[in-house]
Amino acid sequence: MSEHHSGPVETGAAMDYQEHERTYERFIAGAKYGTIITVALMLAMAAGFFGGAGLIGGFLIWVILSIAGVFIMR
């Protein structure tokens, strides 16, 4: 509260825009693929618990859906 800024706001170091874009792209990719894996896991759990697929069937469904989702989103 005691500091009074009268100069320009951008007085810090220069921004590395290439690194910013690279970080943003990685974040978006992580969110996208993380969502795919999570949705595939939820569907596989539903098939395993309620559909009678069991543990091995649910695991196989998860692997297949994960691979298919990642392949489709590329």
C-alpha cells in the first residue's frame, strides 16, 4: 500500500513468447489427453462393474478406448 507506481507496467524482463506458446500447447495437449484417458477409464469401470466385463474386460476396454481416443484426437 505504501508503494506508488508511476512508471510503465511492463518494467520487468522481456517475455519469451516462444516458451509461452510451447507451454500453452503442452498444457492444452495434457488437458486433452488427460480427459480422453479419464473418460475411457470411467466407461471401462462402468463396463466392468455393471456390464459384467470384470477386471480383465474392463482393463482391455480401457486400453482399447484410450488408444482409439488418442489416435482420433491426433
